[in-house]
Amino acid sequence: MIASNYIVAGTLAYFLANKTQVTGPTLILGMVVGLFFFIAFITFSRAIKTKGIASAVTIGRRYHFDCDHAMLVSKLSLRLFDQLRSLHGLGAADRRILHAAALLHDIGQFVSFKGHHKHSLYLISHTELPGFSQSEMQMVANVARYHRKAHPAEHHTSFMELDESEQVRVTRLASLLRVADALDREHVQRVTDLTAKLGDDELVLWLDGTAGLLMERWSLKKKANLFHKLFGRKLKLRFLGEENEGGEP
């Protein structure tokens, strides 16, 4: 539908600009012009989106974030997002918001480790990223804020400033970010990748990495609460190639 709209618009623009009589050859030429406009628009949009994520990394470095941790958490968050689409029902714009929030979730540590999730909220909400609207940046800030500690609540001013739909999206994205962050609890990248297997009452995460993960299991047991509350699934960990490894976190 979008492509056809651009082609039609480009065709009309060509005829109006050149005051050309509509014939077979000129109609084809006009459609080509419209197609060119569409391709240019898509290329520009993708470039802006890519620049937005790259800018998030630049901002993270400005605040001396742990780049390896941020990159891994963003990777694991997006793995969860992509593999659980049928569960969370979110779209491409939400994926970008999660990506940016995962990269920036810890930048509040630049101010202080204590309460750094709240400092992240403040810093991100006063930041601009190419390709992100002001309302989207507020969502990025709130998702980052809820990567630890309290769940979204009615007495949280920044959360309540979002509309109802945005609150739902932020809460679902935060539940994924909390799980991903728990899997690198000590910032040593023992987990390198995951595969999510969704069941009727549980979600099994098959992990690629080092067996054991005592701290990660402990962290996940606390951080998985929001995911379980939203989606009614308990999380279990398993290791790829080790059928008997793992257990309920």
C-alpha cells in the first residue's frame, strides 16, 4: 500500500510539473519516477534508523557505559523479542525502542550506581536520537528505567505521562530487558546467545555459554517476576548440548 501510494504520488507530480499529456509512455515514465521516490524514501528511512542506534552507542560511550555488557544485553533482548513475537504482539517500532533502551539502560551509573535506573531515565529522556520521536525517546527512557528494581506503577510520574498504549508497550519491553540483563548479571558475558522455546505455562531459554551461572540464575529468579506476571510463563534455563543441565531459576 505504501509503495503504491508513492508511485501514484510520483506519477502525478511528474505530470503536474511537466504539464504532460497522459499517454502510455509518459504514464510508464511517471510510474518510474514514483518508484524512484519510494526507493529513495525507504533508503533514507533505513539510514536514519541505523544512525539512531549508532548514536545510542556513541551516547553510551559518552557516559562510560560497559560496552560489552550493553551489546550483549541488546543482542539477548532482541533475540527474545524476535522469538516471542506471538506472545508479546509488538511491532518493528517497539523493537527499535527496546534496542536503544538495552544499549543505554546502565548509563545512569555515570551519575551514581545507587538508583542508576532512575538516573538512566533522566539522562535518556533529555537525549535525542536520529529517527526517534520525542514520545519514543520517553518510551526508551522508561524501558531503561525498569530494567531493575520496581515494576511500572501508578505513582511513577514519568510512566504515567505515557498514554495507555505506550504504558502497555513499555511494560512488555521492560519485561524482556530484565530477563536479558539478568543473563549477564556480573558483566562477564558467560552467556553468549539464547534460543527461546515457548510452552503453555513455561518459557525455556536454551543458552549458549558457560554452564553454572549461579549469579545469573539468582538474578533471573528476581527479574523474571514481571515477565511471569504479564505472560503467565515461568522461566527455565537449559544449556545447548547439555540435555540434563539447568533447572527452574
